[in-house]
Amino acid sequence: MPKRIHILGAAGSGTTTLAAALARRFGCPHHDTDTYFWLPSDPPFQHIREPVARTALLRTELERPGGWVLSGSLCGWGDRFIPLFDLVVFLYIPKDLRMERLRAREITRYGADTIGPGGAMHEGSTEFLAWAAGYDDGGLEIRSLRVHNEWLATLPGPVLRIERVASVEDNLAAVLRALGAPASAATS
């Protein structure tokens, strides 16, 4: 039976990277919630898609026959998809490492001059990094550790919590073990 896996965590925790690795391993699609939550724009992540439209788009993908891996957070808008999950994986790494990864990702995506002082995306990048830094201590008003923990506690199916710094290969092996796959499956 194809597996349907949802991976979530703070920005910079490795959800997209692990999801892509799992999708390659299983030969199935990888979907990211950002694709559905945000309208396409240049630069990206500027305009939020209406809830009904984003849910309809994601439903089209997740209700197709076969397995998939979904990365990102559905909290607050995607609860209707919970019954589809065979496994939910929560990733958590320390804030300083997440923020280091996010700063490097911003530079890679947009360029140091673009996000630096005076750059065209400086304000947006600064706001994004400040938002991401609030994950550990934030309340219910933002995507936060508290929101994720409360949401995870409501799930009826299995949840794998990976709360450590580990390689993609180690995290992949942990997910495969949780799915009952042979240990050697992580290297194939």
C-alpha cells in the first residue's frame, strides 16, 4: 500500500529536504504546503491564497490514488486532510541552527545584496527571519512550537517526533523504521 506522509516543523528544520528524500525513495510525489498557501508571485510568498481555493487545490493532489509526501504546516487550514495521513513526522532542531540555515537559504535564493540593507528584499527578508525566530516562544497567533504541539496532540494516527540534529539519511532511516520498512531500505 502506498504511504501518505505529512512532515512538519519550524521553517529551517529540514521538512522540505526530508520530504523530497522520502518522495524519491518511494517514487511518489512531494507536495509542499507553501505551493497551495501562497499565490505564485515574483518575489514569492507575497500574497496568501484564499482558504477555499488552497484547500481545493491541495485536495486534488492528496486525494489522487497512490502515495505522497507532504511538507509544511496545515495547522489552521488543512485539518480535513488528517484522515489521509499514514504517518505524521515532526522535526525539531535548535533555534540557532534553524536561523543559520534560514539566513543561508535567503542568501542563496535571493542574493546577499538583494536581502542586505538597501536591497529590494531587505524588509521582507528581515520580517521573515523575525517571524521564524519567534517559533519556539510564540503563542497561538503564529505558526509556533505551541501550535504544532497542540495540533499533534489531536491527531488520531501515528506521529514520529524527531527532535535532534541529524543527517537527512538518519532522519530517512527513522521514518522508514516507523513505517516498518527494512533498515536497508534507507540506502536503496
